[in-house]
Amino acid sequence: MLAAAALSLALALAPPGAPPALNALPTAPPSLKPCKGESDCISSNGLEAPNHFQAPLAFSPKTRDRAFADAARLLRDECTAVDDGARYVQARCEGDVVELLLREDVATFRVAALQKGITPPWCVEKGCINGSMNQRKRILKLGERLGWSPVDSTNLQDEGRWTPIFFNTDAVPRDE
């Protein structure tokens, strides 16, 4: 756990142009570290603030071993990645550090930008959650390519409706 934390810290503090320090095999931590209010960071940790939370990815009906092999291969092909050979992968992908920790039936994750950007205080696109949209898109795209889906992907599918807060032209129903 200490080695994984040290590796994670080294990746986060490395200058953007420096080659990633991913030489040693990491050991799987019991859980991934929280975002702790960092900008440009999302996690599947249920204790995160809503703008830092994304539901874990379900990989069933695949086994954990098969799901791990697929994820490790994909991340090694597209990023600089190391894994523990069983359930933990850490990768540096285009300015983000991606961590996957596979449980029995879900993949938990943390995606944090190496360089923090400015987060606008508004959303104008459907499905937007204020903050960390690039990291959300990265993990959802990764999940889609692996055939995984967020565990909450069917919640509110029928009754949910996105409504912009600003420039909203929907009429407010009146109490009668």
C-alpha cells in the first residue's frame, strides 16, 4: 500500500513533460485514495462530493480475472501502465493518472489530472456535472470500450430529464 501511495504521489508531482515513473510493480491498495476536493479528479468512492463522484463500472458477466486482463491490455496499449497482475492497474494517459481496482463484480477507479485546469461554474451540455468532465469522459469511454457500464446506468432512465438551469424556457407548474 505504501508503494502504491508513493508511486501515485510521484506521478502526481512529476512535471508534465517528465517520463512517467512506472517501473516498479504496484501493490493493490485496499481502496483508492479520495479526491479530497482536488479539481479535475473523479472517483467511484461513494463518500466523494457529487462533482467528484462517478458510479463504479460493472464488468459482469466477465470474471474479475478476464476483466482485469482486458483492462490491463487496453491501458498498456494506449497509455503507460503498470499493474499488480491480479486486480490493480495504474496508468498515465494523456495528462491523467487512471487507477483501476477490481473488486468481485465491479471496477472502482480514480482519475486525476496531472495539471489542474480551470473549472467553469456552469454546465451547458446534456449530462454535464460541474467539474471534471474530461476525466468523466475518459473513464466512461474506457468502460464502453471494455463492455463495462456504470452500475447506476439504468437509474432514472425513463423518468429522468435533463433541464438546463440557465436559459431554461420550461414553464414552472403552478400549484392549484
